[in-house]
Amino acid sequence: MNFKNFLILNIILAILISCGQSSSVNIEGEYSSFTPGEIWEDNQGVHINAHGGGILYHEGVYYWFGEHKGERSNSAFVGVTCYSSTDLYNWKNEGVALTVSDDEESPIVRGSVIERPKVIYNAKTDKFVMYFHLELKGRGYEAAHVAVAVSDNVAGPYQLVKNGRVNAGKWPLNMTDEQRNYTVESAHFDKWWTPQWMEALKDGLFVRRDFEEGQMSRDMTLFVDDDNKAYHIYSSEENLTLHIAELTDDYLGYTGDYVRVEPGGHNEAPAIFKKDERYFMITSGCTGWDPNAARLLTADNIMGPWTLHSNPALGEDAELTFHSQSTFIIPVQGKEDAFIFMADRWRPKNPIDGRYVWLPILFEDGLPVLKWFDEWDLSIFD
Ligand code: GAL
């Protein structure tokens, strides 16, 4: 066989092998599709370690920030990782964007809990601003803090600026004077979850309790609107009620304007996008690391009112959101109305092995729907 025939034979063989494996990796060894729930290797051949993540698109590049997880514990022993990509399939490890501290006095000391980091860019200050859910070391999930870190460079290093509760001394815009002045207190209830307790909760029981110290903030995301105003969306009030809080122009603090969404609705893992002047939010219920059915909310104004719809997931395993929990929705650049639902399939017994479930957001009757695909690519949006 001459060299030319040998080459042709090899190419045919390579094509046959790649077809036979129905692999998402093309002949150059690069990914050319998404395979939700499978191992997803970075440019170094290592499963991506960026859980509970979010994406920032900046100057032609997507940056994926997420929780670094180890093999046993969910606590942060490394920090927030960053990966970059120009095609959303292939990700380059950019290293640790926010590093945990060795100083026991630091709120982000090794062993604290750092979850659901999200980064936005502030054009006015030319800074990258990271928000994340922070739980102080050794205190379980009781702190319910949000933390803010800043960097001049997208991939970091980020420096912690502050952490704490949200909007201390401020009332939600959509809490009535009557509700603000109720004298019912948590201590008046022996038991949670009774109908009376739930009524009191809806009337702002925990908002009043936490008024001085600031509102609790756990699962969270950020959203920058077309007018560059940014919002922090977080599970508050013991994870029972979502809050949406407007950020100051530099994105480093709160304007004091915030609303409660679905009081008592038990929404976690908020992920949001905007299409045709309408806001869409996908959340999960509250069952810890175990998956549950997603929820869909829509609004014409980000500060509400928000309307609750049925589970956007359809088909087999829809009631478990295909064994995953939302974390972010990515607007795909250069394509119209193209959004990717980004979710985590947690593996609490071996957190580092947690998987990523990315699915296209499809629309039926004007509302987003999620369907399972073993493999798909961006041409689905064409
Ligand atoms: C989930 C939440 C995760 C993590 C976990 C801890 O409900 O979405 O981000 O906080 O609980 O059990």
C-alpha cells in the first residue's frame, strides 16, 4: 500500500471508530456536542470541577466559574475555579479565581462553605464582581451569608470585599405596612409547617425576625439587565422565599430596593433569563442534594409580580429535572433566542464526581420547556 492509500485508510478507520462510539469528541479530539450527565474533560483531560456554576461572556470568551469540590467533603478547600471557552463545548482550565484563606480569622478560611459563585462585569468601574453563598466554617448552614469579591482580571485573582446578610434595616417593596407592623413572632410557634405558621411566614414572619441583622441569603444567582442594572436573586427566609435585590451602580452593594417572590414557595437554585422583554426564572424545590421537580416563573418586570407555572421539564424523569438542579441559564452569543439550561447532578458522597446537565431551552406556547437529550449541539437553535 502506498502512503496516500495508507492515509486514506486511516482516515476512514478514524471516522468509522468515531461513528461507532457515537462520541461527542471529533477527529481533532475536541468536543463538538454536549453529553449531559457524562464526564466532561477540560483541556488537560480532567473532569471539569466547577459545580453550582455560572457563566460570564466577556470579549468573545465564555468564562465558567464554579465550586471546586473534593472527594469527601462539600466544604471549600480550594475555592472558586474558572474555565474559559469560545465554543461552549471545550473548556480550558484557568485555575483558581478565588482562593480560600489559611487565616482562621478569614470568613473564607479553608473549610468554610462556598457555593454557587456568579461573576458579572461592571463597565463603569472596569471590575469583575463575584457573588457567592458563604457559610462560615464550623457553623453548618446557619450564617446564610452572601459574599462579594472583586478582581481587575476576569479569571482572577478575586479579593473578598465583604460578606454578611442582605439589606439590613430595609423592608421589601412588596410587604404591606400591615405586614411590617405585625407583632407575631417566631417564638409564638411551637411547631413549624402548621397552616397558621405558613400564613405567618407568608406575612413576613422571618423578614421581621431578620430585619435588624439582614435577610438570609443562600442559593443565589446574579442578573444584569439591558439597562446595566444588576440584581441579586437568592433563597431567603430559611429557604422559603426568594428575594430579588437591586444592586448599586458599582454592583458592590444594595440600593435597598428588594422584593419577595413566592413567599413560602420553597424555591432554591434560581436561574434567570430575559427574552422579548419578559423574564423567565427556573428554580428547584428544597430537597438538599437530591433532585426534585423544577419550577418556572415569569414576569414582565424583574421586581415582579412573578407568576408561577408548572414544571418546565417534560418526559421521563421530568419530576426530578432529569436528576439535576438548576444553577444558571446561558444566553448563547450570535444566535437568536438561544439559551442553555445549566444544572448540577450532585454526588454528595463523592462531590468531585458531580456531573453537569446542560440542556437547550426550547419554547412551546411561548414558555420554556426542557427535554432530555443524550447528546445535542448548538445547531438545535438554528
Ligand atoms: C441544596 C442547594 C445546594 C447546597 C445543598 C446543601 O439544596 O441547592 O447549593 O446548598 O442544598 O445541602
